[in-house]
Amino acid sequence: MIKVPNLPGTIPVFPLPGALLLPRSRLPLHLFEPRYLQMFDDALKTPERLIGMVQPNEGARRGGTGLHTIGCAGRITQFSETEDNRYMITLSGISRFRVVREVEGFTPYRRCDVNWDGFDRDQAVSEEDAQFDRPVFLDLLGRYFDARSLSADWDTLKDADDELLINSLSMMLDFEAEDKQALLEAPSLSTRRETLVTLIEFALRSGDGDMMQ
């Protein structure tokens, strides 16, 4: 569990469609564009080492930032440099935020003023889902994996705690960007699980292609 006691009012943001970061979860990223390499270098120079992951929102471009209102900030906790000057980094989810406005400036990457109010539970130790029926959920997941001829480490899935299981699947399954946003904005772990179940059930009914990245 990583805490950042003094969350800044302005952070760099990485608008990457389909990439979901959740509090207390980890997201690996491959950085190669010059603007994002600069963002990474600048973030490392700050005490918080935060990068905000946020979904683009094409429908909001008229008079807006072109970004969804809610994103999640992650702290750079691991990185390695390749021989061709690219970076493999890991962000550890710290807290969700609301975009207040985009900051005009001279950086090649985007920066936003953000508000952290209303997301206090994101920096708690963990969250539980008291209504989680694991056998029923795993049965649904098994039917989905069978339908897609996918394999899984079922022992690991059975032993994972509620939050790790629900959040990992929310991040890994290749849902549409708007569906990912709904998972991010879920006010509680139980709500996220309910949303996840709905999306999996819809995928099974529709038989819509492979969903794993």
C-alpha cells in the first residue's frame, strides 16, 4: 500500500484509450513517444512521481478538454530503460481525481488542475465486497473463458482477495473505453463487481470476439 500524503493540485496526464488504472492496482506501460518520455522524466523530478491516467472523451471536445472528468493517478514505482531509449514503467494506483481544467503551458504533454475530493477511500488499506459470491462469480468467469478458449491460473484466482481479483479483471479484460470508464467511476468495490459481471454477461450473450488484450 503506497500513500501520497500531499496530493498536488496539478499533475501530468496520459490520455490512453482503454488503459485502466485503479487505486491499489498496478499498470505496466511502455513509453516511447518523445512527449511521454519527457513527461516521465519530469514526473521523476517531483516528490510525488505521479502520472494521471485518463480516458479521452471525443464527445467532450466542444468547449471541454476532450478528457473524461474522472481519472486515476499512479505513482512511478518501477522503471527500466531499453537500449533504444524507451522506458518500461509501472504505475501504482494512488487515487482517482476529477479534472478541473487543462493547464496551458510549454510542456509537450498535457497537464491538468485536478481535485481529489470525494476519493478518500482510494488511499485506504483495502476495500472489501461483503456481497461477493466468489463461487458464482468464478463459474461465470469460467464459462466466459471456456467460450473464448482461454486458460487461467484458477488456483491463483481462487486465492486472490476480493479487491485484487475484481480490479485485476477490470483492468485486463478488453472492454470498450466507455465500459472501462464505468468500472473506474464505480463508487465502491461491490458496484465495480456488479458492473464487471454485467459486462461479462453481455459479452457472453453477444459472443463478441476476443476480449483479452
